[in-house]
Amino acid sequence: MLPQSKIDLSHGVVFQDQPSLTWIADPVTNRLRGRGDNYEAVRQAVEVIVNVERFKWQIYTPNFGTDYDGMLGTEPGYTASELRRRLEDAFLPDNRILGIKDYVYSFQDVSLSVSFTVRTVFGDVPSSMEVPLS
């Protein structure tokens, strides 16, 4: 049965942000330890976005995660700059995340080590990662 009332959109639509309340996983025990909101929730979101490869896992939408495809075997300088662009792109869908700062990288043997700070509406979240180059 379809609703009989009409929806009046002549006054516009108001978008309202939903709370960021989520289940928080304990990284040591790999178990849920309760629910978290605000800084704790966005910190966990940053960690998941950095560690989930985009387009690889069907449980995530196509706009979730970081795209690492095609980075293996590329020139190190290109990889460093492209990785920053891809990280910024990965954080775009989350309106709690404002951007990246303090992006520092170094090459060690056959990998690229990156550390950066993610600016969020709840405060800065430090993060780091390593990408194999060969």
C-alpha cells in the first residue's frame, strides 16, 4: 500500500548530520569493547579507511577505502605523491574529516613508509602506513 499524503518540497530540503556513534573494536583483543562517539569513532574510521583497499571488498561501498591499485612497482617519488592524493580522495566522503597535514614519507629498502595527521572536526588523528614498492 502506498502512502496517501503528499510531500511538499517547495520549502527545500534540510540535511541533518547523523551522530557518529559506532561500535569500537579493541585493537589488542580484536573484540568489541563498547560504543564510541565523536573523536573515538572518527579515529577508528580513519584507521579502517587507510587499511581497507577500495573496490576489493564487497561488504564496503565503492566509495569506501583507499585505492592502492597500480602503485606496486612504480617510481618511488610518483608513489609518494600519488598516495597522498589517493588518501585525500578516500577521506572525502566522510564529512567529519577536513583533510591531511604533516604528510612525511621515507623510502626503506623496497617499501614506502608514510606518516600523516588527519584533521577532523573532533581533533587531529595521527596515522601511518607502509606501501611495498616491488
